[in-house]
Amino acid sequence: MPGIFMPESLEPEELLNVPVASSGTLCRVVSGYANFFDKSITNVYGAPIGLEPLPGDNVLQPLPLTGDIYPDDEDKKWTPYEVHMVVGPAWNAVRDVSPIVSVAGFSFRDNDSADASGTEIRGCTWDTVGLTGDQSNLERIRLKVDLRLCGGNQYAVIKLGYHFVAVGR
């Protein structure tokens, strides 16, 4: 597995606070989108073609979540990924979360010659991460997504959508 990937950016979230009668418990419903490429990069093709070049280089880096990793570029090979997304508002304590994640965007620049392509989200779990500084008594939810892709290195997931219901204080 290539390591843990985190989004380039998160879009503004939708948040719904559900009243829980006189229990001191909060119930929140949160949904949003996580981007895995810099949306400000433009090119003549219109499709996302890579991440910003490394300092001192003028070549775009490959998109992070692709169907295969250079140099193999095997269309039929499934490549696994673990994605972590710290999402939602800060909590005093999270008790339970019911999450779901889906593909909200992909780019496939070699679809006329690829033998196979696909995306499978194999699971979504959660834990919490503590904040720092003057908010060190608070925590946020981290979604941990297990997914795999095939389709060669020109097939990439560029956006994931997430939705969850959480209970806590």
C-alpha cells in the first residue's frame, strides 16, 4: 500500500444539529466533499492532469489516487489506498459516528485504450484526533477510508463525498 493520503482541500460542509431532548447530548449530521487535486490548475485539456510541480521542477506530479503507480501502468491491477479526512466541527467528546463515503469525481484520460477500470470503496471507519493549542480539550472526527482503483495511472479519483451522523458532547 502506498501510504496514507489526505485531501488537498475540503469544501464548505453542510451541518445539521438535531435536538436531543434534555440529555446534554449533541446529534449532528455532516456532509461535504474532499478534493484530491488543486482545483486552480488549468490546462488546455480541461481535465485534471496532476498536482503542482515540486520546487525547482516544471513537471506536474501525478494525481495521488490513481489506478496504478508509475512505472508499471497496468490497467487491470488493483491499487489499494488508505485515505484519512479530518472533518466536521470540533467536539468535547464523540461517542458514535455512522459514516458513508462515495466517489464524487474522477478523471479518466485514457479510457479509449484502457483494458479495465474501476473504483471500490471497501470500508469507512472513524476515530478522533485531538486539537492543539487553546483547543486541546476538543477533538474532531477522522474518517479512514479503504479504497482501491484500477485503470492505469490515467484513471484517478479526484473527489470523495462524505456524510455522517455523529453523537457526542
